[in-house]
Amino acid sequence: MTISQLTDDYLAEFVYGGIDGIVTTFAVVSAVAGAGLEPGVVLILGFANLVSDGLSMGISAYLAEKSDVEQYRKQRRGVVMSLEKSIDKASKVISKNLRKYGFKGAGLDAASKQIAGSKNAADFIMKEEHGLAEEPENAPAVGFITFLAFLVFGVVPLLAYLADNIFDLNLDDPFTITMVLAGLAFAGIGWLKSKVAHAPVFSSVVETLILGLVASGASFYIGKWLETLVG
């Protein structure tokens, strides 16, 4: 795995962790704002959600990646054992996969035997026979990056309320400021998403903004509706 591939892989984890973070926290803030509750409630629920959901996301990402790594290594051990037991059997598997690339006749036999006897034989079989090109990323790193991204982007919808509380700004409408900040954050993470998916920047940004709008809008009006029931 090259440094570029490693960076892209971890950037993908950061992007998707960040999307989850900002969508989840913005939804909580929108629901509280829709219900017309005190700003302090936003901070209590927002930060409680930020930490608990962030940890949950990070742990889930860690466990999923750990499972993938263990499965990959188990599969690869089986391939290595198969190679040690019978080079001829491994050559047949390699030969079958080389036919996809146009090898045939004497050239096919020679290439199969050469690959079967090389140190890359297990990697070739893992990729061509099992569809596993490389070992998954480091599980603890994936979990940490997901958690970090969740915090970095998830805290954005809370910034206006936090500044108002710390500096006693007496903001008339912190939720409007929150919407602007969240919009900028959604645009930023949409731009990062375009890099990961190799997609057009405009469509990635618009898609992410729409995602945020739908989630926050639904939460806002649900909060407003629930306030009429319990108010």
C-alpha cells in the first residue's frame, strides 16, 4: 500500500465520520430549536450526543475494521497453507485467473508456475480468487479517525450556543448562526467527499447540503410538533 493510498483510505474514514457527526448533532440542535427550548438544553443534549455517539461510531468502526483484518488474515493463512501443501493445485487456481487476462497455451503454463513459485503467489490468489487486494487498514487508527472526525464536524452546530454561553453575547437567534456555520461545514465536507469519491465538487457539495437540510428540517419540525403535544 502506497502513502497516497493510505492517505485516501483514512481520508474516507474521516469524511464519513464527519458527515455522521454533523448530521447527528445538527439534527439534535434543530429539534431543540424547533421545540423552543432554552439554549442551555442545546448544549446539554448536543454535547452529550456528540461524545456518546462519537464514541459509539468510533468503536463500531474499530470493531468492523478489526473483523475485516482478522478475516483477511485468516483467509490469507489458508492460501499460504494451500501453497505449501501443493504448488500444482495453486498453479491451477492461478492458471484459471490468468485466462481472464488472455494467457493461454505454453505461456499460460509458464506464467502460472512462475507466479505459484514466487513470494507474491498468496497475494495474487487473494486478489484474483477472493477479491481481496490488500489487508484492511489499521483498526485502532480507523476507530480514532472516525471518532475525531465526528467531534470536529459534530461540534460545529454547537459553536454559536457555546460562544453565547461563554462570552455572554445574548444572541437573539443563535440557531440562524448555527445554520450558516453548519452550511459551511456541510459544504467543506462535501468538498472532501468529492476528493474521496473522485466525483465533481459541485454535485458532492450540493448532495451533502441537501442531506443536512433534510435531516435538520425533519428534526426541527418534529421538535416543533412534539412541543405542541407536551407544551
